[in-house]
Amino acid sequence: MADSVYKKYIGQQLIERGVINRDQLDNAVERQRELQQKGVIKKIGAILVDLGYCTDWDISCALSKNGDVRTVDLNEYPMDMSASNLISPEVAKRYKALPIGFSEDNKRLIVAMKSANDIIAIDDLKIMTGYEIEPVIVKENELKVAIDQFDGMSANIENLKPEEDDEPDEEETEKQQSDDQERPAVQLANQIINYAIKAGASDIHIEPMEKRVKVRYRIDGVLHEVMQQPNSIKNALISRIKVMSNMDIAERRIPQDGRISKSYEGKVVDVRVASLPTPYGEKITMRLMERSAKIITLQELGFPIKQFEGYQKVVKYPYGFILITGPTGSGKSTTLYATLQQLNSVDKNIITLEDPIERRMDGLNQIQINDRAGLTFAKGLRSILRSDPDIIMVGEIRDHETAKIAVESALTGHLVLSTLHTNDSSSAITRLSEMGVETYLTASALAGVIAQRLARRLCKECKEKFTISREDLLKQIPDFPLDQWQAELTLYRPKGCLHCNNTGYRGRVGIYEYLHVSDYLRKLILSDANSNTISEAAVKEGMVTLRADGINKIKEGITSMEEFFRVIV
């Protein structure tokens, strides 16, 4: 009887909604009879889906209380992690329900469910959370993915340890024992770090406010707020992280630095921790670096073909000076490591000076800069030259002394790679001059300059096409290359789904400008030409500018116009 009611209910609902017709329902009923004769029991809704007449989502909508309950697309719904944190992953799995937000008056908890008819689940969640429950119907597969992600975030990982393997002193042991009694803070600290790794975050920001503690992750170069915590847990949470990173928990007036080394699913993740005093307490910033992560190759960086071929020739030079330029967070270190990986061989002595060492590579002699101990880039570079290097990598050119030694090293038979903070490739040449490096040295030593940015990749699962008119496009990007006959253009924009945490982006791609120092450009450098003159000459010789490469990646559907405006000045 119950099945016949279900059958009638589902069939009527789907027909009234225009999802199926009467003939399709009759075919499904006949198919159900055939299966029953074979001893196979299957609901009519599942059969309709199997026959391709409707989807699981259609069934879920039909099962909702005749439209009294909202249906929600989790791919487009902005999930509130503070709502999800009101329950445990075990509860979410047990009831197949996940809180995703609050009502406008903050009196009701919005809970994503497969079915709104689960009265027991709704009553239990009401008791657990203290909120009235507003169920919304979501797709079963989307709900499963969301609960799995929530479970990953909330996993209680207890294998965090200080980077050093030394035995802790008695005072530290007492701190640890005291801290272990603060179980909520321990669990929350692990939760924050664990989910950051799951989400592919590069940085964690724990920021005390007047009445709350805000947690943000930098994912693909952009900060996202993921949770808020009550002020009552602030001191315990910060103390927990400071203990894990071997920082002084009693000192809250000055900035501190520390490290955590964490084994996670067979990987080793280094967490660089920095504290900063603020009016409402200490701000904690954590940089996550996977020690065992595969280093991206030059081929995977996203170089335009011609620029890649040009750069490949330069890195094979036996000597010369190569600069990677761009603002902080533009991927300069990644490009350097990719280059070093290609150059790394048994017949090369490669020595690096870094602050800090972000990736540990076999075959390289990597030196950590220590200003307090007197080991600066300049002093380290002088010492390196006495160690018979073939290739030298200097993490950053910061002063006149380092710049001059690096240039002179390139002139004395070494391949030198380094980074510089400039907006484009031609500005690096004038910047060296401003740092006191003579133009004749720059002209002789400099082989090539890369300027780069990092833009977020459009999520392949959800990026959507849109058509923009010629007029509107040129208003926004006047130099966008269009044929005369093109009245409109099809581009891509972000949408958002579970695969990309509703951001519309997943991963990043480099935008590059490679300036090859030709004989003609050397003459311009010797004549003290300004950066604009050098850039114009390089473009005439075939250089693709940052803007041009960014526009090309918009046309190819790799990134969006919004990202272009965000990263390209």
C-alpha cells in the first residue's frame, strides 16, 4: 500500500511539474513489474532515473512537502562554516544533514537534507544546536561531497610536533600538559590546520577582533573567511599554537616566529608560524609548505610557447644573470625552483642562498640566511664564490652590495638566478641602476628577465560561457585584439560549485613577460634608456607583455576578466 501511495505521489508530482509525461510513468511502472517478477524490488523514482526520464534532483524536489520546503543548489549556496561547526561530522553522516547557514533573523538554522520528511533528524538537530531547524532539500551527491569536505575539515589530527627533535625541557613539558587539558583549543587548532591543508590553502590567518576570533585562509592567492569563534577560546587557541611551534606563550608584547612540522597522509608539511601583537590579542599567521610536494616543471608553469623556448635557451647558458620579477606572492620562487630542477644534475655544483628555504631539493646546497648571526645575502654570496659553484641562486636582491656581487659573479663564469621586486621586466634594468649597479655591468651580465603574476584558474567543472559585445569589451579592455568583423565574443566567467568551494576558481596559472636581452637592448641599457624605451624595443623584437599574455589567457578560457583586472595593473 505504501509503495502504491509513493508511486502515485511521485508520478503525479513529476507530471504536474512537467518533468515526465503519462506514457513515461506507465513505462516505468511496467518496468517495475518486470523487475518484481525477477525478485528485484526497486522504487519507481529510481526506475524513472534509470530510464533517463528524470534526475535524482527531480525526485528530491517531488518528495519535498509539495513545495513547502525550499530546494537549494549547494554549488551556488554560500555555505557558512560557523553553522556547520554546530554539529560534528559524525552527526552529519548519521542524519545525512549539514547546517549551511542561518535565517535572516538568526533564529533558524538552515540545514541541507536529502529529505525534509526525516522528523527524527530535525528534532535531534534542534536539541543539539538550540536552533529551530529550517530544512532545505539538496541533491544527494552534492550533500555527500559537502559532508565529506566538512569531515575532512573537522578531523582531529594529533600528530603535530615541533620541528626540532630535541627533548623538551621541564617547563615546556608542564606547558604541554596544561595545554592538553584544554581539549576544545587542541581540537580547534588541529581542525584549522587540517582543513587548510585539505582546502589547498597557502596561509592561515587567525585574527582576534573585539568580540570574536576570525579565521581566514589564503586559497589561490585570495583570502577567504572560513569560520568565526567566540572570544572565550581566543587565549587558549593562540597559546596552543604557540606551544606547538615552540614559541614563548608568556610573551605577548613582541612578534615571535616558530615552526611546526606535521606528518599528514604520508606527506610532510612545514608550517611557518608568526605572531603579531594587536589591540585585541595576538594575530597568528601560518604559512603552509609541503616539504615532499612535487616541484612544478617549467613546462607546467603556463609560459607562452615562444617565451618558453626563449627562456629555455637562456637557462642553458654557462654564465649570465637571470632575474625573476614581480610583487610578493606572484610565484617568483616557484619559477626559480622549477628552473633549478631542470638545471640540477651531477655535473653541476648548485648553491642557493634563501630566506627562508621554502623547498628542500636533493642535489642542491641550500643555505639559510641568518641576519642575527651575520649571514646576509651579500656575505653568503662572497662565501659561495669560494666554493667552486657552477650555478648560484640568490633568493632576493635587497641591496646594492648583493646586486653588485651577483652581477660580477655572472661576469666571472657563473650562472646566477635571483628575484627582484618590480612591476615589469624592463623596470628591473632601471631598478639595478637605482641600486648602484653600473649600466655597463648590467648590459654585459644580464641575459634575461621574467616578469610574472599569478591569476586564478577558472574551475573546469563549473565555468560558464557568456557573450559580450565588441563595444562593452573594448570599454573594459581597449587593447583587446578583435577582428573587424567580430561584433561579439564568447568568453568564460566563474560560477561556483562544490569542487571549487563556490569560488568559481580552482588552482592558479602564471601570466608571464619574458625579456630577452639582445645586442640591441644592451646598447639601449648602455645609453641609460628608460624602462618604457626598453619595453617598446623588446615588444618590437617579439616580447609578449604581461597584459598581452593575460588577454590571451582570457580568450583561451583559462582565467576571467575579473582576475585580469585584479592582477594586471
